[in-house]
Amino acid sequence: MLRAMFYLGTIITLRLIMITSARIISTMNTYSAIQTCGSVDYQIRPSGRSAAMLYPQCGYPDATADTEIIVRANMIKPLGSHSVGAAFELSFGMAMWLAIIIHLIGVEIYLGLTPRENERLRKVSYERQLEAGFSHPGSSGLTSDRWGDAEEWKPTKDNQLSSSN
């Protein structure tokens, strides 16, 4: 469950990395993305402009909504929302991989640093399974001792919970 929650947090980290990298890309002002005339036209239409006003390729007689144009990626001094979108589009892939790697490594470090908590939770689970009348408490098919060469976990006097807890 802890791993799943860490992985779900990737989307938040993704956004932070994506915003930061889009700003870095914008300060360089050397990156561009390919978009279609229809996409740019849709994004800037509310401002009363058209794609043909900004990009002459969209105004050619043979141009369609699928005609591809090069859009400068800039969210600091944007030409419109399409140039902000280009900055985010360029940084998305890198930001996603980086966020996934950060979360993969982070959760494993955390789990490696907290083995006592793992054992405590396993004891709690064993006690609850014992109270519920499970036929194999502590090893009801949900533990690692069913996989590979892991040793079977058995409660001992020193790893059982005391009744005062």
C-alpha cells in the first residue's frame, strides 16, 4: 500500500518538475515544438486572433487544420497559450521519467530504513488473523514466504505483541 501511495504521488512531483523545466526552457528561448494550425487556432481564437495572423503557413490556400507549424516554446513572454503549451509539451517526457525514478528510489529507501515497522505491522496482522480464526495465521497467502526461497515467518515469544499494547 505504501508503494502504491508513493507511486500515485508521482503526478504531483511531475507537475513541479514540469513547471521548473518549462521555465528553464523558456529562459533559453531556443526550443520549439511542432503543433498543427488547427490546434494553435483553437487556442488563440478567444483572443480574437487567428493562427494565420501569427504563422503565415496557416494562411496559405492549401493549408488545412492538420498543417504542421513550428511554435517557439516560451512561457515567460508567450505569443499565446500555444507557446506555453509547447514549453510544457517539451518538458513532459523528461519530467515524467524523473518523477517516476525519484518515487521508485524514494519509497525503497524509506522501506529499507524502517524494517522494525514492517515487523511490527506483520505482528499486528498475525494477531488479527489469529483472532479471526484463519487456518494459517501470519501466512495466509499474502506474505513473501510463499515466494521463492523466503523462509516461512513464524511468531516467536519475542516477536509477538504483548497483551498490554
